Amino acid sequence: MIGKFVATHLCTLSADRRSEIHVWTLEGDLVYSLSGHTSFIYGLSILPNGDIVSCGEDRTVRVWRGASVLKVLPVPVTLIQVCAQTVNPFKR
């Protein structure tokens, strides 16, 4: 279920001060959490296939599929700030 939830449901994402990403239903129920960043998370986005992309102060961009990190991309800057919005098609 975790691997397909974001791709098949309307949901929202948040990040907390512990550098964890949380996936929520629109009703406010926590579906699952992701851990891997080592500092603050500044940007979250959902790709059309349901993968999650995050970037943070730890100088990485991470691509997540379900509860697993698919790719960690190092970025040679001190601070990453991203504001992104993508369309996540609702499928059943």
C-alpha cells in the first residue's frame, strides 16, 4: 500500500523539525513517514508517477518511492530552498 498510495490517492506532504517527511490523507490521517535527511527539509514535491522529491539543508535532493529512497543527489550548495507544485492525478 505504501508504494502506491501517493500515486493513487489525493494526499498532502509535510516535513517536521526532525527531518522526517509525513504523508497525510486529505482528512488529516497520517499514512506513513520517511526518514533519511540529516537536516531541515525545505522542499517537497510529488511527481506524476507518485514518487516524492525532497531537498534540504543537508545538501541533498532525494527521490522516494514508497518508504524507500530511490536516489540521493548531492548538491554543491550550502542551502537549498525550493518551492514547487505539481499535479498529482487522482486515480482509482
